[in-house]
Amino acid sequence: MSRTTAHRAALAAALVTPLLLPLWAAHPARAHGAPTDPVSRVVACSPEGGDRAGSAACRAAVAANGAPFTAWDNLRVANVAGRDRQVVPDGKLCSGGLPGYRGLDLPRADWPATRMSPGGTLTMRYVSTIPHTGTFRMYLTKPGYDPTGPLSWSDLPEKPFAEVKDPALTDGAYRLEATLPSDRTGRHVLYTVWQNSSTPDTYYSCSDVVFPERKDAAVPEKKQEKQPEKQPVNTPDKQGSPEGKNESAPLTSPSGPPTEPTSGSTSVSASVSASERPSGPSTPMLAGGAAAVLVLTGGAALAARLRRR
């Protein structure tokens, strides 16, 4: 290599190196992020939170924090290495145990929340500055979770309901899809842990979500009780009825007295009035009984007259 060529190479290195060093140094510092959908507490209560930042919960969080959440994308703890439950204390999961975010740990039931469907698809938008490798772990508080108490590790299942490794960064955000548990109702916390593999940092976030309450299971039973009323009544033809009227077959037993109709069924003969019922068989019986009385009365009178003679 000539002296001129070596000089040029040294000069190029001297010019390029100062330009590269700030980029390299800023690389880990810019590896920030937080969920914006479902919105996390730190984003909702930040100056970028819009109307949600003015909610009662966010005002209380800022007051307890002592400062606004301007660094909403910097809630990270170094060197956790998967030991989340050992490093982050109970009651401080939303702040990651960092004093600068302690207002996020307030036990309240009025945090800005996102509506979810049980068993539905969760599509999370996790905003980040630059691409980084790592794994997202998503937890959902157990059934029966009480939002008025401090969030503890015991409120979360041992295993996440979803894990996403190294998703692509598109338009400044990671998009994570997962199937939500199907047995949640009411208010819950979606707890997201992003453990970087290209940096020593782990990020924590709390997103408040609301599931609809279960519908009353007694409604289908009421419909089933009404079904027998819609069934048509089985009636014999005119030849099977002495009077030529249709009657419900189950009301008459083939060998015995009429049977009682079952509950919920419709009876045609039960609606027939007494004046419309046949009276043929009872008329001859009444006439025969009157004639017998007259014969007995006449015979007694004749016997009394013969005795007097």
C-alpha cells in the first residue's frame, strides 16, 4: 500500500468513526416501547394520552407519581433475565418496581380500559422506536380478579396465554396476535412483558381491559317450556267421534275414564262448554225411572182400596 493510499484510508476512518459512534451509542437507549392498543396505563396517562390523560385515574396517578409520564416508552428494568417474579415486587408490577412510575400501581377500578371479547383475537399494537429482537409474554389476570386491590403475581397465571418471539417492526410498531382466554368477565389487567435479547432490558406494561358479563343461562330454558304449546294437537277424523267433533286423542283412554292432560299441552275438548256436550245417553234413563215410580205408586193405591172392602 502506498503512502498516499494509507493516508486516505486513515482520513476516511477519522471522518466516519465520529459519525457512527453516536448512532451506536443511541441504539440501546432508543429501544423503548409500550402498548398503545389495548392502551397501557403509562400511555393513557402520558401527555400523548389525549382525553384519557384527564381521567380521574390518570390525574391520581400523576399526583402520586409527582411528575407527568413524559417518558412513557422507557419503563424498563435491566438485567432481569427472565427472573420477573423475583425482581419485580408484588403490588408494583405496573411500574416494574421503578419509583419514577409508582403512580401506575394505584389499585383502582376506573383506569382507562379497552373492551375485549372472551375467546376473541387480541391484536396488540406495541409502539417501539427501532427493531430489536426479543420475546413478548402476555398474561391475563385470573377469573375473580379484584381491580380494587394491588396487582400481585398471584393474580396472574404461572404461564402466559401467549408468547411472540421476534415480531417484525412495521410502521413503528410491533403487531402481536393471540387468542384471548374464554373464561373472563368484567375488568381485568393484560400484563405484557417484553424481554429483549439484543439488550439487557425487560419492559413491563399494564393494559386495563373489560370483558362483557355472562348472559343469564335461564333464557333458553324458558324457550323450551314454550315449545310444547306450538306443537299441533293430534285429533282423530270425524268417523272416530260420535258427534262429529275433533277432540284431542290423549284426553281419552281406550279402556277407562278420560285421562288428565299433561302440563303445557293444548286440549281441544277441555275448551268445550257443558251446553255443547252430547246429552243423548242421559234422557232415556230419566224417562224410564219416572215410569217405574208411577207403576209402583198406582199399585200401592189399588192394594189399599181392596183392603177397605
